[in-house]
Amino acid sequence: MTSIIQSRRTFLRGLGVSLALPSLESFGRGVSAPNIPLRMGFSYIPNGVIMEHWRPKEFGTKFTFPKSLAPLEARKNDIQVLSGLDHTKANANGDGGGDHARAGATFLTGCQARKTAGRDIRIGISVDQVAAEHFKAQTPLPSLELSCDASRRSGKCDSGYSCAYQYNLSWKTESIPMPAESNPRFVFERLFGKSDYAADQRAVRKRIARDKSVLDFVLEDAKRMRSRLGYDDSQKLDEYFVGVREVESRINGRLKEQQNLTELDCPDGIPGEYQDHIRTMFDLQALAYRSDITRVATFLLAHDGSNRSFREIGVAEGHHSLSHHRDDSLKKQKLAEIDRFYSEQFAYFLEKLAGFRESDGSRLLDHCMIVYGGGISDGNRHRHVDLPILLAGGKSHGLSTGRHQDYSGKLENFSVKQREDFSKSKDGFGVPMTNLYLGLLNKMGVDAETLGDSTGKIRNL
């Protein structure tokens, strides 16, 4: 067993296990709030939303969440609703059909995807990878890519576009996507165990069969460490271990169930219930932030164009099929329920981040900037302008939370008729989403002047 390693961060190490720890005062890692690292995250929802039930009618700080965002009420003062932001590079612009492929490809890049189903894919570097490149020497993982859909890097998907565009949010270069992992077990082992889990599943299965936790392999180091911890740090360490163990137990429970089946519906470690899958991935993202394994993460809750049904909330039809509602009131009601379902999952994530404490007592959420939304506003018309976007967290780094901000400067002055007319148009306001991303990068300490179709940098965050 190797001893405690202490440099920029503290690890507990054991056989095949490396467990990064949260910031601890006892090791001189407790720092003042302005110096606690800021994390960045992007959570993507597909197929647009029903705006009349999603966007607050009021602007400024005195606004009310409509029913689709109601699950976020407890975290209202930690959230900004951002209106008036466009992704016009996701429009056809002469390329014909393929709005779902373009929505996903453009979301973090602000670039027009080359229409191809071959190897000559081309888009642009995504905002998360700009940040990841900046912080790559400071964390064990430069970035973390998560999804509830199996990653695809080739094949023909939407209207002649490569599946790579639709199933990958993160792009390392113009032609190299960062494949997202959909199996929580793989993610867990990458964060806390063997990074080559996919190639070494036998050893992990043996560990699970013996009811061994990754924590069991670092007990010796943990015992030595406790003698050097103060009371507050000891409590924090216990809370962290409980969090790791809870996530691991949930994943292992699913894996054991699957080992008893002759025909598997899901790969090892993937929960059968969609909500469980989403929340397990959010748990892993929160733990990765908490232990400073990474400061940059993306999560594709479902690829754009997904036709998943939501029987757990009484919606048997496929999401994509419903999204072409043609103003049918019943279909729009069902879509609003799906929007609410996704808001509930995001609320769960924010509660997790709010429940974790940094070394100075501030909340982990106050040191995160999490963008939540999608690359389509109206799924019926395939609009890529005036997108549904939330920005959560960042209070300790100067973000003005608890407000509804109109970056176009026009929406809040529109009459009801003007809003109705605008909602049917594919013309935007000329404020690219990438302007927001440059503002976020600036908050992260990353000096970037351009990204995709940016025209400036939003500083009023």
C-alpha cells in the first residue's frame, strides 16, 4: 500500500484504486473563496421546450417559474434564466434538413457542421475543450464527458449528417469529438478506480462479487490520514466517503442484478430506469467536481432527435414525435410534462452541489457555473434562436443569480402579439450563445477572444 501523496491535491491510494479527496484545511488546502477553483458544466436537453410553460413572463429579479421549471423553485436564487441567445449556425443555411444533428453539433461550438456522413466531419472546438486545455495540468482529468446514450462517432443519422454530430457535445478539434460515456460503472472506475476498466472488467467483477468497495482498498491510508485531521476535516471526509459509497453501491446493485440475467437489457452498470441513470451520472459529476478530479464536464441527457418515451410520467409517445405537435394542445401538455421531468433531474443535481461544502464553508454550487438547456427552442418549427437556457451557480465568483436576463434587450419590451409573432420566426436577435461562452471562459480565467460565431463577450453574468 502506498502512502498518502500530497502535492496540489491529496490522494488515497490502494491496489488498483486512486481516490482524490476534497479540499481539506488540515493539509493547507483550505483557501479563501476567491481562490477556490471555479468549475464549468453543460447539461443538454433535446427537442426543444414548450416555451409558454418554460420561460418566466417577468424579467429582472421578481419573476415566477412556470410549471415546467417549478421543480427548480428551491434553487431559484441560484439560477439565471437567460433569454435572447441564438445559435444561427444550427439553421440550414443552405444545407437542407438535419436540424437535430446541427443543434447538438453547434451547441458548444457555435460552428456550422459540414454536412457529411463520412469521415470528413468538421465542426469546431467546443467551449468545454477550450477550458479543458487551460486546466489540463491542474486536474487528473482535463474534462469529463457523460451521456445517457451510447456514443457514436460514425454512421449516417439525421438527414445525411454523421451520427458523430448528434451524439457528441464536446469537440477536441474540428474533426475529433470527445466521446461521452454512458455507463456509470465505467465513469466510476475512471474517477476512482482503474482507468482501464473497460479492458479489465473481470477484476472489478470479482471486487463487486466480494462486496468490496473502492474504499476498502484505501482504508490503510485513510486511517493514517485521520490522525492528522481536525474535527471539521474529519467530518468532511466522512461525508465524502458516504457519497462515494452511495454512488458505488447503486451502480454495483444494478451490476449484480444484471449478472443474474441471461439476456441483458442494458450494458453492465446502466440503470434500467432513465431517471436513475440521469441522477447517477449527476452524482458522479458532482463527486468529480468535489474532489477536483476535473473542473470541466458535459452531460448529454439525450441526443437531439431522441424519441425516448416517458412512461414513468404517463407519456407513452416518443419525445421527438411529440415535438412536432402542430399546436395540438394535448401534445403540448405532454411535452411540458417532459420538460418538467428534465427540470426535476437538474434540480436534483443542483441540490447535490448545494449540499457539498468547500473548505471555507461555502457551497460547491457557489463555485460552479452550470449551463442547462438545448440547441432548439421550438421543436415543432426547429427554431435555433432565443434558446431555452439556464445558468446556475457561481455566486462566490461574482455571478448575478436569481434573475431573468434578456440579452437581446428587446423581449421584455415586446407586446403579447409581438412575442407570438416572434415565436414563429427563425430570425434571431444577433446575440450568439458563444458570446455567453466567452463570458464564462473569462470567469474561469481563460483568455479567449473568439469562439465559433461570437461577436463579443458577455460580461453581465
